[in-house]
Amino acid sequence: MLKSKWFFGLVLLLVLGMFFVGGCGNGADLPGEVVDENGEDVQPEDGDEIVITVAAGAVGMELELTRAQAERYNAANEGVRVEVLDTPDMVDDRLGLYLQFFEAQSSEVDVYQIDVIWPGDLAEHFVDLNQYGAGAVTGEHFPAIVENNTVDGKLVGIPWFTDAGLLYYRTDLLEKYDLAVPQTWDELEEYAQIIQDGERADGNPDFQGFVWQGNSYEGLTCNALEWLASNDGGSVVSPEGVITVNNPNAIEIVEKAAGWVGTISPAGVTTFAEEDARAVWHAGNAAFMRNWPYAYATSMADDSAVKDLFDVSALPAGKSGAGAATLGGWQLAVSAYSEHPEEAADVALFMASYDEQKERAIVGTMIPTIMSLYEDADVMAAHAWFESLYDVFINAVARPSTATAPQYSAVSELFYRAVHDVLTGSKNGADAFEELELDLIDLTGLDAE
């Protein structure tokens, strides 16, 4: 599933080479990649038309929602056309592609969808949106996200939607087996095993108790941070810049998760990303799933085997007595290499506006970053669970991207590789985390507790 960096480099070289040979006006056309709101390749009809390319995600309904936004912007803005670049689902793959564009200082992409953990590492490649009118609207958004997106006084990205890990559960199966929503990891293990055994005995050999994201990538960092935080195991590196990961509670909970592999979770869960877990859930073959809010809308689709048969809650607790959800979410940033930064900023601010976030929330369960949308009658009528889980969203656990900037990506990679080693049984927790601690000291120069 993972694409190697040389592949992205080859793709970029081919794209730039084809652009150069073709002599295409402003360089917005990426052959075979840039599409209009209907998913069709397009070519400029007017040499004076400004084309703004948005690099967007395609997980769940993301791509179709962004294409719809492009269509609305295009209809209201003569002389500017927004095109959408479909980027990889895996966050590490997407970052690899972006880095290739940045290294080339390419103007091919004007607006980037960036992860909440990237502003500190990538700030130099983006303009200050405060210089393009963002200051007039940042007060509408969650202050913590705006603060996260501000690097040395520069607003790197406008918040687009936020995320936090949730527990999806089958309401019909809890009722069938007379079980409650699990409040602890111990309860989740017990209930998942009961339901899995029962459903397999009833003739579904593919049924799984619990699916989640266990591949060796950023998604595993998110899952594992939730385990650690829920078990008083720290956050890998503290906000004060102290390496805390090598502690008994962290080791204990990761080894507990390793015990799920091949029991209540499929052996192949160590290769799962978000969409892999959702596919099992969507087919009706899982009792519980850890995933982001986007999966709610797709689970309610007509082709979903779990439509109207599930609900969501906060994730279970460990020793801390409370569950934890990793803070996720995405921002829109304007490339410092764009030939049309003013128009690109206008597109970004439009896409992150009240009306646009409202539409994405209602249609795609993309969690708004604009606070007043949690009091919007239309949004609450469509998704009352937004309000019930509001505290989860605003109190989500941040990854240590600020404390380790600009080295967060390398820190995270060391962490998720160590966790993956434990999950796959290639190392025990104590050895993996002792080595991880030493590697983090070497990488960051920070002290360990």
C-alpha cells in the first residue's frame, strides 16, 4: 500500500517534464491528475483564465465534497477556475508527494490540504494568510486550532475541519448479546470476543470483534497515542520537550493492543489504514471500529450493511479512568510558490467559510472548526451526535508536533515503527520502547525523564 519516495519523485519529474514540453500557460494542468468537479481532465479554454489547483484528500467522501466546492466557487467567480488534485489516502504518502513539490518550488499546486501536525514543519512553504484577509475570520474558529496553525506569527493554514478518534459500535449486536457500550479497554476486549464468537457461530466466519488502524504509518501514531493517554502513559514527548515514552503504563497498553491482533482483530490489522478498517465495518463484519468522524456518513450510505445499526462514543479508558482521542483535522494552506497567491487565498477562505463548512458537516460529517456551527439548527438536526461529543473534539490529545518541530515527522515515524514492532511480535514492549527512547534522544537532543 505504501508508495516509496522514489516513485513520487518520478511522478513529479514526469509531470514537470510533460508540462515543460507542452508549454502550457500557467502550469496548472497535471496530466491524468487534475480534474474538474466531475472528475474529468480539463484544459484551459481561455489563456487569461486563472487556474487554481487544490491538492485534496480522497478518504471517504472528501474528494467529492471538494469537487462540489470547486463547482460552487467556479459558478460564482468568473475568470478563475478551481481544479482538484487527487492525492494519496495514506498521510505519509501525501506528505511525501508534497515534499517533492516543495523541493522543486513548483507552482503546480496553489492550495494544499495539510494535516494539523504539519504547520510547524512546513511553514516556510506557505504564505501568511493574515496578509490575505484571514484575520477577519480566524476568530470564528476554535482558538486552539488557529494557535496550532500559527508559526512565528504567521497563519500557515485556515482551519477546514477537525477530527478526533471515535469508537463506532453496532447497536443491534449490543442489544442481541445484552451488552453495554464498553467504557474500558478490558470491556471492549470482552465484548468484542463475545460478539465475534457468536456471529461466527451463526455462520459468518469473516466477522471481527474490533478493527482499527495498525499499519506502520501516521494513523498508528494516532491510535497508539490514544492508548497511551487513556492509560496514563504520556504523549511520547511532553509539551515541555521531555521524552516520556519509555514508561510502564505505555508499555503495558501497547502490549495489550498487541494481544488483540489475531484474536478480536484480524491478523492483517497490522496492515490496515482508515479505509481498510472501514471496509470491514461497512460490510457488516465488525462489532467495533476505531475511526475518524468521516466514517459516519459513509456508514449511513445506502450500500452500507450497517446503515442505521450503529452509533459512536468516546474511546474506552485504561488506567487513567477516561478515554482519549487524538486530535486530527485538516487545514487549507496557500503555496509560497503559487503564481496567484491572492486568488488561491480567496479559494481557501471560501472553502473554509461558514456556509461551506456547514455543507460539508451535513453531507459528509466533516467536523466543523467554526464554533457557531455547533449551534446551527440544520447541522444539529442532521447530526445530533456532534453536540454529544463536542467535549471529545475540543479536548482531543495533541500529537507532540509543536514540542518536536521541525522534526515531528521523524519522531512520529520512530514511534509508530516501534509500536508496529510490538504489534507484529518482532519485539517486546520493553525492548522496543527502550530503543525508541534512545533513538529519540539521538534525533532531537531532548532529555528523557
